[in-house]
Amino acid sequence: MAMSFGGTSNPNFVASKNTEGLASDFGIQRKAVTQELNSLIDSVSESLPLTAAEYANSFGDSSVLQRLPIVARKPVCRLRSQLK
């Protein structure tokens, strides 16, 4: 990540406590942070396969493009579970 998220710069360690820290940093409720993150997760999950397909149509298919949605699923699911 380019910047700290509630005290961590490592996306593998984002957890519920980090959403509390981020909410405190911005002076907003933790629930608002969690809702926005879940919305972002949904958007990324939905758009990644479409974006990979569009890229393949424009520039040619590759094994990386085929694997990208699969590889991204694990951290997305982990992050979603950490936000509960």
C-alpha cells in the first residue's frame, strides 16, 4: 500500500483494529469505514474479471490475465473476513 491504513502499511495485516484507527484518524465512525471498504471490495471483485477480459480483447490473452481474478480472490476474502 502507498500509505498507512490505520497503523499498518501491509495489506496482509489489515484487520478490524485498523479500521478503528483509520476512523479515528478521519474523525468518522468505524461503521462508515467498514461500509466503504466492503463497497470497494465488492467493486474490485466484480470488475477484475471484466477488466482482465477487456485487456485480453485489446492486447491479447495471457496466463497472467486468466489467473489474476483467481489469485486476487484469496486476499479479498481474507480482508472481508477481517472487517467483520
